[in-house]
Amino acid sequence: FFFAQNPLTMVKLHYGPLAAALLAAPSAHAFAPPSSAVVVNHQQQYSPLSLYKKQECSTIPTTTTTSLRSSSSNINPYTSPELDTSALLKYATAAITELTLFAATFQLLDVAFTNVLDTSVPFPFAFLLFYGCSLKSRVFNPLNNQRPDRSKAVDGEGSSGFKDRVMPSWTPPGVTFPIMWVLIIGPIRAYSASLIVSSTGSFLCLPIMAFMLHLTIGDIWNTINNTEKRYGAAVIGVLCVVLSAANAANQYYAVDPFAGKLLGGTLIWLCTAAALITDTWRLNPNEEGLVPLYPVVGEAETSFMWFGNNDAEDE
């Protein structure tokens, strides 16, 4: 007990007064209270220098790097929001890709019906084609454009883009959305587009490509709103969806007024959706206030689904 409380005396007895003097000068803090003292087995031999080094190494903090890394990973991207130009570039690339693929497909169909089959486009064929485009246009888009899960929406459960955030009190019941998109909006789009093809005799024409632009913007908006959950950018995105629908309806009207009026009727639902998205943005602020109306660096990661794994649920 005496030696445990007087380690310098123990060193002096074993190694002489010179070793005790050398140890005492640089290691005044080395022999701490019993809570941090080095426990030495009396059967092992230790030099004073080894005891000093062992005690010094045991006092080096080991949590500094971890704490700095964890704090840096929790930075709020809205404290000093920066425009995510990388995301904008990927949105533009996805739009060009989708429109190019649509144009190439329609060109092939025109060649097939005009030069190979030498016949006009059957109306039922055009209707089914455009109905498929209305519901599954995202197959031509490299981004992850997942829609809310239809079965969960019908049951009133949350999924990506629906009830996974604070929603306005006037949000329609979940069953409303599949009814509108599948049974009303989809057929109206398909019928009006088929009228345009019957009038022009061609798939690849300005009015139809204006309609494809509308679908393309809608697909990118689904990426922004449902997958990335950029509430602010989703407001601008849904306004672009509305404007592109109005442009397509105007292009239709120049060829077939009835087709233009039909497609223009979908603006009623799209404007309702725009109001819903805007109100949702208002109800989901962050610590700094309302989310900026543009994609912010750090709030989400935009990636191409074609070149990576897609774990998202389908419509």
C-alpha cells in the first residue's frame, strides 16, 4: 500500500535516486489519482520510461475525429442554401433523353404505317398507344419517376409523394387520385391525341411533341416531388406541368379545336394539384423557414435510375 501511494519511492529503491530524479521532472502529471493510475503486475519488470510512455499514451483523446465527422454530416443545407446546378443538369439531360426517344419512336411508326404498311393509323391503335404513354411515359426517362403506391393511396396509407409529409386538410381521399389519372385524365389525353394523329396523319408532329413535352415535365416533377422530396422545387415544377399542358392544348386547338378543348379540360385537375402542392410546401417548413423554390445542394441526391439500383416501389 505504501509503494502504491508513493511510486517514486518504489523507483528509488529499485533503480536508484538518479532514475527517480529523472522520472519526477517530466512526469509530474503521469501518476494521476487511482482512477487513472496504471496497474502494474508485480511479476513483470517495467522501466520508469516505459511506465511514463504507457501512461502518456493512455491519456490521448480518441473521440475528436468521430465527433467532428458526425457534426459535419448533420449540416442543415438550408442554413446557406446553394442552387443544385448538378440536379438541374440531370433534369435537362433526362428531358432531352425522353423527348428524343419519343421522337425516334414516332418517326419509326410513321415510316411503318406510311412506307411499309401503306395505310393510315388505326384510331384504336393510336388511342392505346397514347393511353400507355399517359400512364407509363417514364419508361423513356432515366430518372427515378416513381408515383405514389396506388394500393396504399386507396387504403389511405402513406407512400412516396402521398401522406409521407404534412398534407393540407383539404387533400382529397387517396382513392380520388387513381380514379382521376387512370379513368379520366388518361382516356382524355389518349382520345385527344388520337384526334390529332387522325387529322395530321402523322405521329411525329408539333402538337404531339408538345404533349410529350408535357408528359416529360410531369415525369421529372415526380422525381422532384416523390423521390427527392424537394418541396420548394416541386412548386415550380408543378407550375411548369400546368403551363406545358396549356401549351399542348393550344397546339391541339390549332389543328382540331375539339381536341384542344378536351386536353384543356385536364387543366382543372392540374390546377387543383398545383394548389395542393403549393399548400403542402407551406405546411412543411424547416428550421430556417420555408424551403427555397429551387433545388438546394444537400437536400437530396439526383441520380439516374438506368445506371444504378432502383429500390423504389412502382406505381
